[in-house]
Amino acid sequence: MNAPVDVSFFARAAKPLSSYRKYWAARFGTAKFLPMSRKEMDVLGWDSCDIILVTGDAYVDHPSFGMAVIGRMLEAQGFRVGIIAQPDWSSAEAFKALGKPNLFWGVTSGNMDSMINRYTADRKIRSDDAYTPGDVGGKRPDRAAIVYSQRCREAFKDVPIILGGIEGSLRRIAHYDYWSDKVRRSVVVDAKCDLLLYGNAERAIVEIAHRLAAKVPVEQITDVRGTAFVRRPDDETGKGWFEITSTTVDEPGRVEAHINPYMTTSEQAAENGATCSKDDEAKLVAEGATKEGAARAEAMRAEAIKPLTFMPNPALHGLGKYKVPPRERSVIRLPSYEQVRSDPILYAHANRVLHLETNPGNARSLVQAHGEGTTARDVWINPPPIPLTTAEMDMVFDLPYARSPHPAYADENGSHDHATKIPAWEMIRFSVNIMRGCFGGCTFCSITEHEGRIIQSRSEESIIKEVEDIRDKVKGFTGTISDLGGPTANMYRLGCRSPEIEAACRKPSCVYPGICQNLTTNHDPLIKIYRRARALKGIKKILIGSGLRYDLAVKSPEYVKELVQHHVGGYLKIAPEHTEQGPLTKMMKPGIGSYDKFKQLFEKFSAEAGKKQFLIPYFIAAHPGTTDEDMMNLAIWLKKNGFRADQVQTFYPSPMATATAMYHSGRNTLKRVHRTAQSDDETVDIVRGEKRRRLHKAFLRYHDPNNWPLLREALKTMGRADLVGNGKHHLIPTFQPLGDGGYQSARKKNSTAAPTKAAAPVKGRMLTQHTGLPPRVTGAAKPSAKLPRKPR
């Protein structure tokens, strides 16, 4: 069984969220929606807001939207909280809509990094935005956290700015920026905020709000975990810290001179200011013939033979343990912004150090210099926040959310289902988040950098209560819960068996290269929730929409059976990401053998239930460490297994991710970084340039006729022309149907001109990643007789 969550090291290390004395404004009560206008403030009886939150998302009062969680948590502490959502950033006027906040501004770009939200992996502007009413793009600026902070400062310059959200988390130190292809400064410096909160920020924001309400100057709040701030090098508050310098790699030791092969041993010794012992011995024998020589020889022997003298080592104390500075007063100095900007190897080193200091149980503070001379300042990053206990998670999710978008977004019928629909809300409208965090450690993913590796789980009662609230209160509910999950569907209540080991561990993943022996893999608590939730009156179906960690799932066949027979709606998404070991080792993902084991269980239990269900695997193209041959082998595997990928994911270098450091530096930061690579495994094959990225994407869409010319050329260059032909064992055919070279994406708004449709595949022969089901008979006209027939 799993160790109870609340007895871990972390549960005892922080002040409970429920222990603060409420602010005086609690007398105003709870608002149905946090106000977005003066008129709404008047209805609530407010003359001003204590805190104003600025966000790049539309305001949806739901626990899956960060600003709603922070706003409701601050409201529960007694503060009056207003929201300015997707303001016009062309001037500061829109930021004055609710007046001057009494305590501080809370700023975020939204649930996504603003650059990832607006640009594709090919740096093309998206025409849509799932977090905006009507799915309209362009409602937030590039680098929204910086722009919003500047406008807040213009509106009321003396009000503290607290920056948070995913954009702040991923940019808290100097980071590689894919869109400008250079290393940018910490967002703390660029946004000129007073404090940055990274990770899930309930603990930090509540502590800071109460301190500011108690008139503590914001510049004195430097000890809150999960925060970053700017500090001058000569600042007295920075004194008394034990600084550990980590600004270089491969520090050289004593350099030995090359030996002259023509010098005798005695000549070499004389060169170094010493003598040869054999020459000394011969000299002693010769001089021993005289009385004076014998005395001198005896003196030389006494000089040569000395007893060992043991001196106490000042670095040791107590019972033979090294005396190290206390971690809570230790700070690691990273290479400066100027260093990592001009040296990719130092950037890789700094990124590796940061990821080693992410466990709340043992992480030390980090500091990174920005600027030189009179402009020099240090960005300080305190250790990560202490994870929430189960009781605190319940408190967060039991707050009085309206579970719908703000009425300001409704159409003339008061509905959010048509022209004003917010796709991101529609997706999670009937879903329940049961946990936070992920210990998978996938190098391309940003969950760990934001939410951490420690799983924070809600109680069973809290989860069931939310399912009942959806059933009873959410308009449009038809009986189907779309998801019971989180960052990963099946990590609920999983964690380390030992609190002591958990607090001391520095591994980036608990499941790579294999599942840690200290990790619990018991899925019984999750099975119990599934059964209890689907037994509720009025609940017809509960689906699992979150990504599944299949290497964990196979450890519990009973869970796989429960999932497959009751919670799969025809298809199930999982993410092997690749089939080849080269890229998989750089992703920290299990081998394709784990997928095969899960597939066997999936098909077995589907057959037992008499259901025809399908697995939909997702893959990444152009990930660091992926060769052209790796993508070719993946394409062969896809065709062999009958998959046609409609939605193709190309590697997207998000700020601060480990894979992004590999992309920028060409080094494997999962290993110690050296100035000169000590082995081939320390270097990483990087897929750069539009042509090569297009090729890797084309291998994933080997079935698209528009990709065939590119693939034919590449296969011939790779010496694999044997894969071009019209047989079943060939990857692509020799003929080329007519087409305009366009690409029809599953996201039609992001498509180019659609090509002439090729003949439909044989029913039941190919699966599509978009639907997961065999292609439907649509009644489309048969291909013209003038076109070559597609081989079968």
C-alpha cells in the first residue's frame, strides 16, 4: 500500500494554508464571480480591490485555470480580489479599470507560455487561441508577462508587482529562447517585477499577501520558498550566506610538463629541483670511506627517513562526517547571464545544476549575476515550494468556483456554447483534476519545472464531491465525466516509500531508466475512485482523457483491466514518443517494449469485455538525439502496425527544459557537462534547419503523398532506396498522384491549401491518430481512372 501522503517530510515543513488569520475584508463575503468591472465592485460593496490579478486568458472560474485558483484562494484569506483578463496592452488605460490595488498586482500570461500559445513549432503565428472566447488569436502580446508588468507599473508605479504562472516558472533564470534563437535574461530582470513566484504558488502568494497587508515592505520579503527576486551584490540582506561557486566546468589541475626522452632519470630529477635516490645511494657509499663522509652519509639517511606525522583535518568534525554548510544558508552561484549567453557549454552546465536543485527536501538557493559594473545585480532563486498536503489540496479544489466563464463572455442568450465558446474551458468543462505533479522527468516536458516531481493528491471524498457538483450544477451535463486525471492519469497517490529517501533524492526521474525500487506502484486507491465515481446516480460514463504512463500501468494488471473495460471511449491516447533508443534515452522515456506489454494487456481485456477499442500512440519528430535513420525506422514501425498519424508533433524547445538545453548546446545534460566531450554519448544530434525538421515530420506522415518526393530523395541519400516501391513491404510508392503540395492539418485554421485527396484506405486496414477508429465510409467519389491505382 502507499504511504499516507500527510506523513511525508514535506507535510511537516510548511505553515498550513488554513492557519492564517483572515484579512479584515472577509466581512464582504464570497463573490459569485470575482469582479472584472467597477460596476461589479459596486454590487459587492467594494470601494477598492486589495489585489488585482492580470491574466492573458479569459476569466473562467474553474480550478483548472490558474488565475481562478489564485483569486479564490486569496478571497478565502479575506482579500478583495479583482481580475483584468486579456486587457488591451497598447496603453495603461485598460489596467486602471478597477482602480489602484491596495496591496499588489498579480500578473501572469495565463495557463500557457505566451510564445508557445501564439506560435507553432515552426515559428508560424497561430490563428486561434483556445483560451479566448470564440477561439480568436491575437488577444495577448508576445512575452505577455513582461508587457503586462510594464503596463501595471505605468498605471500605478508604486504598487508592488508579483509575477507568476507557467511563463514565469520557465523563465526564472537566463534561458534559451527558441523564437529569437538566443539566450534571454531572467524574466525577473526584464519584467522589473518585485517578486516572481514559480510553481504552483498557493503557499507563496498567501504568505506574501498577508505580509504586505501587515505593511512589510516588499523588498524585505526575500525568504519565501518558490520565489525569485533581484538583489544588488552589496545588499546587506545577502550577507551571511555560504556561496558555492559553480560558474565553470572542467577546472584544470596542475599541468605537468612534457618529458624529454633524451634526458636521464637524474637529469630529469635535477630539472625539477630534486635528486635521484639511486644517485644519492651511490654517493653515500663513495663518501662512507672517510670519517667525514660517513657522518655526512648518516645525516643524509636521517634526513631521508622521517616518521609519519598525522595532522587533524579541519574539514572533518564529529564522527568522521564532512563539515558542510547548512543547506538552508547555502547558495549556488551559477554562471552569469553574460557567460551563458556567449557559451553554450556553460548554459548546459547551468541548466543541469538548476535541475539537480529541484527537490524541495534538499534544494539550495541559486544566484545568477546579470549585468556588469554599476548595472550588476543578482537574480536570487529560493528553493522550490513545499508541496501541498492532501488536506490543502482539498481546500484548494473545494473553493466556491462557479465552474463557468465570466458572464461578460456570454452571448445574447446567456450561453457560452456558440460564438463565444472558450475551447479550453469546453475541454475541461466536465473533467476533474485529482492530483498534481509528475515524477516521469521527460526532458521535453515542462510539468516538472512548474509543478515538481512530488505527487500531490486530493482525498477520495473531495474528488467524489466535485463529480457530484458537476452532475448537479454544471449546465449541459449529460452524464459523462470527460476525465479523472491530471498531468498523468495514473500517478494518483504514488510516491516514495521512504520520506527520508524522498527528501534526499536528486534523481530527475523515478521511472527512468527503470522504475525505482523505492517507488510505490499500487493503483488500488485509483481503482477505488473509478468504481465509486461511476456508481454515482446520474453518472453514465467516466472517461480517462489524461495521458497514461503505461510502464507504471503494467505493474497493476487489475488497473489496466478496470481502465480498459470501463473507462475507454473507443480509443486511448498514450505517448511512447519514439521506437528507437537514441532519442528515447535523451527523452528519458521507456523502450517500445513497455508499449508492447501494455498493448497486449489492452487487447486482452478489450476482448474479454467484447469491445473493439484502439490504442493511439503519439510520437515526436525532430527531438534532440534523433537521427534520420531513427525517423525512418519509426516510419517503418508505423506502417507495419497500421498507423497513420494525422496530428504530428514536432519538438518544441520550451524555455528551461532539459531537452532545450540539449538543443542549444549539443550536449547531453543528463550527464556531467565537460568542455570537451569525453565520449560520443555526451554529444547530441540536433535537428536544425527547416528542411531537416520537415523531413522528420514527413517520416511520421509517410502516407501523405505531398511528402513522398522529399522522402524518396532522403531514402536514396541514406542508401535505403529499397524502401521505395509499390509493394506492401515498401514505405512509399514510386508513383506520385496529382496535388498542390498543401497540407490539411487536423487544426484546419492552421492548414495550408488542401491537396487533391488520395484514394481512401481499405476499411479497417489503417488507424488514424486523430480518431483512433477505422476510417468511415463517406461516400466520396472513387479516384479517377486516369490516376495510378494505389497498391494494396
